[in-house]
Amino acid sequence: MPDLNELLRWSIANSTLPSSQDGQQTAAEGTQQVSSSEGGLTIRYNPPSSATHSGTSALHPSDLAPADLSPASTPGPGTPTGEIPSQTFPLPSTTPKRNDLTTEMLDLILGKSDSITMKEKMAFAVDEKNPLEERVEALDDFEMLIELIDNANNMPILKLWQPLLNLLSSPEDEIVSNALWIIGTAVQNNIKAQAALYIHSAFPLILQSYLTSSSPAVRSKAIYALSASLKHWPLASQALSQKHENVTVTGYEVLLKGLKDSDKNVRKKVSFLVSTLVLQANDKYDQKELPNEVRNVIEELTKSNTVKEEGLIDGLSRSGIFKESLDQLKDVNEDNLEFEENSLKSLINALKTSGLNDDERGQFKGIWNGLNAQQREDRGLDKDGIDSVNKMIA
């Protein structure tokens, strides 16, 4: 569907030049032509014939009486006579559409459409002959454009997914990091874009980007893209448990590895993702309410599934993610509050759904009892939350 800029471009390009025709008064039989003072627009009026039309009503006797020509009844120059003179107001002649507007002029007037700009930015970014700094800037501009959901959903139509994914194999960390950033922004809270991501087999490439990179910035952006691709996706557990071609581990194993990452920021993001997955574990998705293209993708992915179906809580527990979270909470670190807050919330929510086994439950109880009131409050727990946990572990 064309956007507003494209419609405006078409309107200007197909506009007509002003008519140079001057209004001229002409005389014709039975008619009178009047032109406007500025010329161009004239209107023509033909009075009805004086001949009697069949079916007209009979005239009143007074209509046949001689005209009153007394001074009182004679109209002056400004007195309306009741008679309408025949007037002609011709319309301007048709002129050819403008051909003096070039593409450059239209771009200058209206600016380029988002679709054209996205294609140009991506073409520039994938060209390794261009300076690295300018390629990164082009990707940054692209990311801002796909913050708009319509632009993100247009990526498959514009065939921009594949060149974007090709950038993940770039030897430049900045290029890979920005490509992952774009992927995360495009699919965040956008189920249509999520479906496009899985259709283009982007998920295993994200996992691979995390596993193979020594750059904390790249790993951090990989977790961002991973989080956006899983949040509220109906087949999140399937994506995490399935083994993918050219990837040595599953998504659950990547999360476990992420909780042990050497970079504090990466660990924090992984802990937040785990907490999010625990919360959405009980979400129910009515496929009838999903867009048709998304429903079709889900059906295809379900048919191609090669692993035993399991819920998110079961998958997180089986892969040892809850156990790792408990191990890291044994030693409270005041400089690691966000990580510990995310980990505590994920464990509490898992406890509510019986997601912790007996050993994990006992370990959680020991950690919880070791926290004083202030430490619990510092980790985002209010009085109601604290009371709720005390009841569950009593």
C-alpha cells in the first residue's frame, strides 16, 4: 500500500499548469457571456425557450395583460428585472500534466518514502566497500525506521530480512551488534514480525551470534534479540528446546550459559528474560484471534517440530536454569541487585506453579530466610509479596 508521501508525489507530478486563457466577453445569438475579472472561469446559462411546453399550466389572465411601462414600474440601472440574461462561463481548457518535475525535485519537496529509505540504508550497510562508521550509521538509521510497526512488517515485502541476517556473519562486531539490535527492535511486541523471523530461520542465527562472540556488546544485543523473539510467542518453548542446524546447543542451554556470562550486563538481561518466560508460561493463545499469516506459520512450525512438547516451566527446570539461579543467590551481592531481583521473581513465580522440585524448594527457603526485611525490599518485594512467599514456604 503506498504511503502518504507516495500519494503526494503522484498528485504533484500529475497536476496541471495554470491556464493562460483570459476571459473574453463574446456575443452570440440568444446568449450573453460574462467573464470573471481574473479570467479563466466563465459560466454559461441558457434561459428556457419562450415556446409553450406541453403539459404546462394555463396562464393567468393577468399574465397576458400589456406590460406596465409607468415610471414607477420601470427599473433603473441597479433594479433587478426578474429576467436572467443568457451568460456563458467556459471552464479552463485541459492542459497536459506537468513534466517539469524531476525525481530529485520531488524528493526535495516531499522527502523519500520510508520504504525507499530502508532499502537504500540496507544496501549501503551491506556494501563492505563503504566506511565502517558510515555503515554503522546507516544501520542506526534503519533501526529508527523499523521502530514503526508498519515499516517492520514491510521488511518481508521489501526483501530486507535476508540481507539483514547476512550481516550476522560480518567480521565487524559493530555491524553484528547493530544487526542484532535491528532484529530485536523489529520483532519486539510485534507477532507478525516474529512470524517473519521464524520463517527466515533467524532464531538459530541469534543463538549462534551469542555462542561465537567474544564481544560483550554483541552477546548483550543477542540476548536482546532473543528476548524479543520469545516474548509472547506461542511456540517459545518449542523454539528453545529444538536443536537447530549449525548450532551445537539448544536455546535453553544458551540461557543457562547466559546466567554464567562473564559480563554483568549480559547476566542481568538473561535473568530478566528467564523471569519473563516464567510469567508467560501459563499464557493461553487463541489461534482464532491471531492474524492469518501468523496462524499459518505456527501451524507449519508445529508440524516440523521434532522434540517432545513441554511447557516453559518444565523446560527451564529440566535445563537446570532454576538450579543455577539458586546457586547464584547463595551469596548476596549488593552490587548485583537487578540480577538478584530478576532471579528471585522468577523463582517465586515458579514456586507458585510448583515449578521447583523438593530440593530446589528447600534451597529457596534457606536463601529466603537468610534475607532480612531491607534486603527483600531492595530486591523489589513489597509487603504483600513477602507475605505471599512466607505462606508458600511455611
